[in-house]
Amino acid sequence: MNHRSVINAESAGAAPSPARKRSLLLRLIRSAQPMTRTELASRLEIDKSTVTENIKPLIAEGLIREETQEGEGRKARVLSFVNDRDYFIGLNLGVRRSQVGLISLNGEIEEEVDFETPSTATFALRMARERIESIYRNNPDKQLRVIGVSVPGMTDASRSELVYAPNLGWDNVQIADKLKVNESVKVIVENDSTAAAMYEARVRIRRTEEGLMSNFILVRSGTGIGVGLVIGGEVFRGSGSGIGIAGEFGHMTIVAGGKPCVCGNRGCWEKYASAASAATLYLGDRPPGRGESVPRFVEIVSKAENGDNRSRRSLEKIGDYLGIGIANVIMGIGVPRVIISGRLVYGWQFIKDPMFEAIRRSIVGKFEGWSVEAGEPVGSAIGGALEVAVEEFLTTL
Ligand SMILES: [Zn+2]
């Protein structure tokens, strides 16, 4: 791949169709509300009449409200979603811990419960369902629209089941059927890196200097490593089989004959650059001694902050391996912008310099147009699952 094709991929987003314009319009209102019709038209580069045409039925339905905002100088009519009518539930099934949360269309997480993920899928889904039902019972006056589920693995084409989650050791788990609290509520199951990518895309719409058509690779590093991809503002799940590329990069070989991995291979990227790999780097591949427990990632970060050299070196090593993998992913996909999500972000200050150095060293042709930034850890947890639910709802309006 030459430099020019990387740059071309940056502007690969096609011109939006009418349905897509509507979806972008709703996404923009949700991310940057309250907004005037004029602001919406100018951000989307469409006519104000197109905005009005799309918004009118939603105002009539009571989903969007338009009200007068008293600003400095003149009054403006602004649009926002009606917040107290619909709600969404998210479930993030994590390898160690899981969360269930509630969100309204305004995007504020209103409730969140956290529990240790049971080792079997049956128990995990039973615990999740109890928590979902409790939220459902406690909100009889509002309408539950969609339940979004993020999982650390591949989903099927209809996004209703988990096909394979190596770090959980689960395969072919029917999730949607098990979590449906009533027939009118849709359940959408999404890969956790893709869910985190959706979350980060919305965060970037809110920042007005960035467009709705952003292109980036999301690298989620927690217990494992997963990759999500956003092209032209939309997540890309792969084509044909419906099983996306997401999740697969964690198992690319980065050290020949390296450490054995749960996937059956050796030397996988996630054995060297996930947040979980910090503990083995810290312990130097020996089992914990008597009275010594396997340190958690945040404990290693906190030790490094207090000047502990072994902790700092472990995090720097992760940065190095992370950078080598990122250079491969950038050149492989042809998108030069990367956002890091997941627990690893907590150690960003120690990881980033060795990571930048490794990318500079290993990227093909010393290509310089790349960037890597830290995302928000919540996007890789409950934030992503909730985003999946709300996005699904917006596409059906
Ligand atoms: Zn592996």
C-alpha cells in the first residue's frame, strides 16, 4: 500500500442517500442538541426545507420538541429529543465484570449496576435478565425501546447471538431470545469494539469542529484486544458473512513462537498489549509468589504513578507492543486515525510515548499522516452497549 491509497481511504465516505441524511440528522440532534433548523442544515450541508420535512412528523409524534431558547440578543427556536418518554437498556457482557444500565435519548446514563460475570453463559444471562427486569418494572410510565448488548466476541449477521468469545470460552449463545422482556422490545447484540467505536463516533459529532463522516480505527484493549472500524461516520462490520473484522486483530501473531493464547495460537497481539497482559509483564512470566496476588491493571498504573520502576517498565513494554500492532492495523486497513479505548486508557501517560515510538519505527515507508488518541473508558463498557440500543432506535424512525 502506498501513501496515496491511505489518504484516499480517509475520504472514502460516499454521498449520503435520503434515508442516510435522515439518520444523520437525528444523530446530529441527539449528539449536539439543542440545535436550530438553520444550524442542522448548515452542519449537514442540506436545505433547511429538507430538515423541516424530516423533523415535522417526529414533532407531531411527540418524539422531538421545538421550543424558544432565550439567548443573548435574539430568541431562537431550538430542537431537541423529548427525554421523558422512551428509554433504553444496555448490557455490557465483560470477561471479568458486566454492567447493566439505562439511558434516555438525551444520552445521560441514569442508572448502572455492575456484577461479576459468571463463568457460564446460562448464569450470566440469567443474572443480566434479573437486572434488566428490575429496571423494566421500575419504569412503568416510560417505553423501553431497545436493549443493546455488547459482547467480547463475534456476533451473527442478525446481531442476535454471540458466535464466539475466546476469552469467555463461550460459543453459539442465543442472547436476544433470553433477554427479551416483551415482544415489542428489540434486542441487538454487538461486538464490544464496534460498540465502543459507535460511542466514540457520537462523542466526536458533539465536538463541532469534527464532521459526521469521520473515519477511524478503534482499538479496544482490556482483557483482550478488539478492533472496531468507522468509515464515513458508520461502523463497518465486514461484508458477506455479516461477521465483522472486529475482534480478529487481537489474535494476529506479533511474536513468533510466543506466549500461548486461549485461541490455540501463540504470540497473539493481545497476549502482549492488552491491559490484562500488564500483570504477566509485571510478574515476569513467573506465577505469583506466596501471599502475592496477580496485580490488576489499575494497581500497576497506580504503582507506576508512585514511582515504581517495575510497573512503569511493564506499561512501557505494553506501549511498545501496542504500537507495533497499531502500525500493522493502520497499514492493513488504510485508515490512519486510531482511537484507543478500554481499561488501557487509564495507563495512557506511561504507554503513549513508547507506543508512538514503535509506530514511527515500524510503519511502512515511515508514513507520517497517522494519529493515535485516547478515548473514554466508559465507551468500552456500558456506554457502548447503550449506544448500540439508541442507534438502532434512530435507524427505525
Ligand atoms: Zn490468540
